[in-house]
Amino acid sequence: MFRIFAIACLSFMAAACTVKPALDYNVDQDFSQFKDFAFVPMPEDAVATIDGQRIERELTAQLQAKGIPAVAVEEADMLVDYRVDIATELESYGGSFSVGVGRKHGAIGVSSPDRYKERKYGKLVVEFFDPATNALVWRSISQSQLRETMGPESRAEFINKQVALMLENYPPKAK
């Protein structure tokens, strides 16, 4: 019995650690009109990146699983665009807080960090456009960090998981 309880607790903790992507969409949009999709064409001088290929593969798989097939750009009801935005965060090292107590004295010491390190990471952004109006109708931004230090397998797993989370509630339910 304890084993089942422990597995259930670990499952709930793992689910709680999953960071949901940010989501925004046009509430007035009729998403049932989008029967198929195509990717926004890349500029002629652009190079298809390895992560870009992974993202396209997973987006295609997820949308086709929802019954939305890929077609040529000219025939598409919906255009799909994606990118990896670069974000940064500062990490500080060396700061401390301490408390000391002696016979007759007490002391508190605080020091500010003396070293900072800037970390860069990627945030996956997926956007859907209506080609008839050339308007953005749906956007999702991953809140998890695609790090440069990830290996090929972990990058592919990360992208697959994030795209699945991003499209989990697509199309939005009509109100």
C-alpha cells in the first residue's frame, strides 16, 4: 500500500513541476474554420536549423493528430510560424548571510554577491496566422528553458514535450 501511495505522490509532484506555456488567442476567432495548415515560408537566405527541423516535425505530428493536415502554402487555411527567442538571466555567486552569537554579543553579517554570470536560454514561440486577414490568431510561448548545453536527445525530447504542452488545448473551446 505504501508503494502505491509513494508512486502516486511522486506522479503528482512531477505533474506539478511541469510549467505550462503562456497562451494567448483571439477570443472572437472561429477556430473551426482552420481545416489545414502550412508553415510560413522561410526567407530565401535562411538556413533550416536542426532545432527548426525538430519543431516542424513535432508541430506537424501534433496538428495532424488533431485532424489538421499539412498542405501547400497557397491552399492553407492557417499559417504556422515558430521561433526560438533568446532570453537571459543573471545568476549571482558569492553573496552570504550569517548570524553569530558570542557570550555578550550577537552579530549579523550580510554580503552582496561579488560575481554574476549571464545565462542565455531559448524560449520556444509558436504562432498561428489567418492568411485571409494576415492576422495573428493564436500564440503560445514555452516557459521552460531550452539550454545550449542540452544534448541532441534531450533537445528533441524537450521540444516534443513543449510542443505537446503548447498544443494541448488547441483549438480553444468556443465560449
